[in-house]
Amino acid sequence: MSHTQAPWGMTRLAPYRNTIDVPRGQLTLAPESQTTTYLDEAGHPLPRPMHAAITATSSSTQTGADGGGGTPPPPADSDSIPDEISD
């Protein structure tokens, strides 16, 4: 006889809360302008939903491909390191 324990996620499930029926509508797409029109159950146009404007609250940053900033570091000076050290 084998008893398998339920996965942890299954112990976290609960029934949905009471829900309400939302009136059904329809969306139509204008082929020329690629804009949608929202229609109610009777087929009357509804006002388009408004979206909130997005505003940034912090200054923008810029990073390069290496993560070191927008400008690459200066090239190394090959003459600054001597090839041989004299005694």
C-alpha cells in the first residue's frame, strides 16, 4: 500500500471567493486604423478606457555593454609599463 503526500502547492489552494457576473461586451477592430471600438451587450459603443500616464520619478541611467557606463574606458598606454627592468 503506497501513500503519496500532496505537493505543497496543493495544500495552499482555496475555493474562489463569491464572484459577480460582468456584462458581456464585444470589441471590433477597424482594419484601416487598427483601433478598437468597445460595444456593450446591446451593440452600443462604449467610451474607451483611459490609461494612466506614466511619469518617471528618478533620473535615467545609462550603461554600456560592459556595464561600466555610457563611455568606454580610455585605452591603456603601452609605453607606461617598461618591458624590462634595469638593474
